[in-house]
Amino acid sequence: MPENQSGARASTYEGRPLARPDEELVDQGLGFDLGILMGRRQLLRAFGLGAATLGLAACGSGSGSSPSASSSSSSASAAPGEIPDETAGPYPGDGSNGPNVLEQSGVVRSDIRSSFGDASGTAAGVPMTLELTIKDLANDSAPFTGAAVYVWHCDREGRYSLYSEGVTDQNYLRGVQIADADGKVRFSSIFPACYAGRWPHIHFEVYPDRASITDAGSAIATSQVALPEDTCTKVYAQPGYQTSVTNLAHVTLRNDNVFGDDAGTSQLGTVTGDVTSGYAVSLVVGVDTTTTPAGGQLPGGGAPAGGPGGTPPSGPPPSGAAS
């Protein structure tokens, strides 16, 4: 029988009056036992409900964070496929079609707006930075650290240094960068023009390392970056780009002789910025060293009709002329 603090028998148990104060607790009768049992069940039910509520709250919290995790996952860029191989065109400057700027001291640089070595010209135009992220597809899309990337493109007038009339003594808008630990290379340049017969673009070649750049045959990828139409339209409204307005009106990504197979989907750069502060262009470039590059140069040298430095024809651009 339970006792109170004074040692006397208690007349209640858990706040309930004892039916038989002089008897043991187990002898208080069925009614008393049921009352105690129901009270405990209610307590357990309340506790269970609370636990369930807490459990649901925890699940709710978890599911609340789940979309966030899911969103993060879905927003992350998937590993890219291999960048399409494209022609280097008639103006590569890599020794495969005339001059070889890659043999010149100083070609490894981030700012390619000015000529270097014995040349001293500077290309004018809307500022642009280019960032390429090189992924090694043969190594689970790991950053291709140490890869050498050679970039070149035309100037505001649609001319290529080393080749086009008026700039054969210049080597601006050409340069090499070595991919960092994240596989990234960055260049400071100007936004290129749109010349007759081609969609606005930037050429690049990827080499396995810096030591390989003097031999164009060592390139493991040759491709081009396509520039978005809305950005081109804004840039070409600026002074110095007047001829690009007309040229852009006569070409599309779908009928371009390089990007036309998929409208440039896998080569279209992502662009941020404005004409005042400049534009930042970026593209993820997947390179697979287990495949054989199919890119190369178009036949012939110099500046063909319809290309930079030539006279635009009245009809469609000659096949293979402007690249």
C-alpha cells in the first residue's frame, strides 16, 4: 500500500481517491484499475500524438529543405557533351594556313586587345571578357587543368589580324591561356563584328598543354563560340559597328554554315553585362581526348571574297569563304 511522507497510508493514488484506503493498491477493485489504466493510455496517446506531430514537423522541415536541395541539384549544370568540332577557318594564325602567332613570345596572355612583339596596334570596340571552362570528358568531366586554349576572332570592322587588308601587320585579338585548377581560362577582349556570310563568333583551339601550342596538329579540339542575337543587336547599335547591322540582318544561327546543324545550341555563349560596362561571355567546353578531332582549315589562304577584308558579294557567301 502506498504511503505518504509521514509514513501513514495514503487515501489517494496519482490524484485518484482509493476505493479501499486500508487495502493494498492491487485490491482497489476493477473500477479503480480501469480508471488508472485509461488515464495512462490517455497520457500515452497524448505523448504519441505529440511525438507524431514532432515527427511530422521534422518531416515537414525535411521536405521543406528537400525542394531546395532538389532545386540546387537541378540548377547545377550537367556535364557537357563533347564540343562540336568546327573548321578553324582561313585565318587561324596557328601555322596551318600561313602565319604562326603561337611561336611568338608573349602569346600567352589574358588581355588580347593589343598587338604584341613588334606590332603595336590596339583593337577598339565594346569591352568583352571571355571565360571558357574546359572539361575532360575522358576523366569523368574533371576540370582540364593545364590545358592550353588559343582564342582568336575578328575586330570591330570584321577583320582578322595577320590576314585582312589593313591589319596584316597586327596580331591583336589572338592569345593563349592555360586552364587553372577549375579548368577555366579568361580573356579580356572586344566584342567581334558580324561580317558577311557568318554569324558572330569566336574561334578557339584546345591543346593538351602549353608545350603543344606551336604545332597545330596537336590540338585536341577546334571549335567556335556563338554569340546571342539580342546582345549582338545592342552592341552593333554602337559607333564603329555599322556594317555589322546589315550583315547580321542577312544571317541566322539556323542558316549559318557552322552553327546551322543545331542552331548553335551547344556552342551558344551565356552573356551578362551591358554596352557601357562591357559584356562577359562564358561557355563550358567538353573535350574528349579519346576521340579524333575532325576540325581543320578550309582550303585556300588569304582573305576570300565575302570574308573579312574582301568585298561582300551581292548573293550568298561563297562556300567555305567566310569562317
